[in-house]
Amino acid sequence: MDPFILKICGLSGIAPLRVAEACGATHVGLIVEVARSPRCLTRLQARMLARAARVPSVMVTVSTEADEVVELARTVQPTVVQLHGAPPSVTGRLREALPQVTPWMVVAVEAGSAPDRDAAIGEIEAAREAGAEAIVLDSARGGRTGGTGLPMDWETAAELVERAAPTPVILAGGLNPGNVAEAVRQARPAGVDVSSGVESRPNVKSPHSIHAFCAAVRQVTGLSESPK
């Protein structure tokens, strides 16, 4: 993995893809066949963007069926598959069927106070045992396990980052240009992941916000502006 992961997620066209790349994104995220998301792509749309990407592409899916995940990945041909809500067995099946694809697993942490640390630690350990090469910590609220746009408690995130070591942890949930530097300072993750935090409205990425977000990350991490 890169020294620090800077993922701009929920991209739905070539123009925002190029903006993300130009601003220094190390990874670009494509949300595939997730009907509840305004950033949803068909598998063929995602394949087109994955092929066009000049940095590693991340296919985000909420499918819990191993065969469906494998079929999606075969079609989209991403560098990474980010599994959201899938049982650990899906990671094993993906690694077996498509060893060239890197699996990441999402672990949801309740936004706000009193998150269930023990449950999150258990999910992290299960993901590691299943072969996940990174953990994405996302925030949950009201039954939604991720994609809430709400920040989690960063002290809790820091504890989970430490407990997950040496598996890298990527911090997501409620990040934006104004808070990402502090989130990185407090949680010390291996990367950050943003979608709604760099939008002017749902599914409309703001070039100004992407630039500001990436600049804030570079300032606190020393990440280069144009990763190769």
C-alpha cells in the first residue's frame, strides 16, 4: 500500500476523476450497484471509470453474496474491492477467485459518544483473519452502517487504529476540508476516505473542495501532490 492513502470516493464521471487525480488522490472510489446511494454506478459505468483511472480504483459494494462480489469485480476490474457489510468469508472467496484484487473491509463505528469498541475490535480481528489488507473505519447512525457523512469519535478511532496494527486503517465518515487534518492528527490512520465532504450537493463533486481536502491532507502527512 502507499505510505498514506488519500481516497476520493463516489466518483461518477471522468471530469471529477481527473480533478481527484490532479489534486493528489492516491485512490478513486466507485460505488457499484448500491441503489440507496446517489452516487450509484452500474457495473459497466464503473468498469469504464476504472479503466480510465490513472491511480488505483476501489470498487465499493454492499453485496453480501460471495459469487456476486466476485462477478462484480470480474466485470469492473478494480485494483481494490471495498466490502461493506459482507461476512469475512466473502473476503476469502474474493482472494481465492481473484488474487490480483486487494480486499478492504469496512468496520462501522457508531458516530458520536459511547461507541461499542469491543464489537469494532472483534470485527477488525475477523477481517484480518479473513485476509483483508486494510480496514476502512466508517461511521454508523440510526441503523446505517456507513455512508452517513457523520464523524466518529477520533479518540476511539485512534484506539482502533492501534489495535488493528499492523493492518492499515483508513478513516472515513464525516471528513471534510475543515476537519481532516485534525482527524489525522488524532487518529493517526494509514489513510482517509471522503465522498460527501467534497460535494456541493449529492453526487456533485466540488473541484474547490477536493483541492482543499487534498491540500489539508498533504499538509499534515507530507503526501506528494501528484502520486505516481
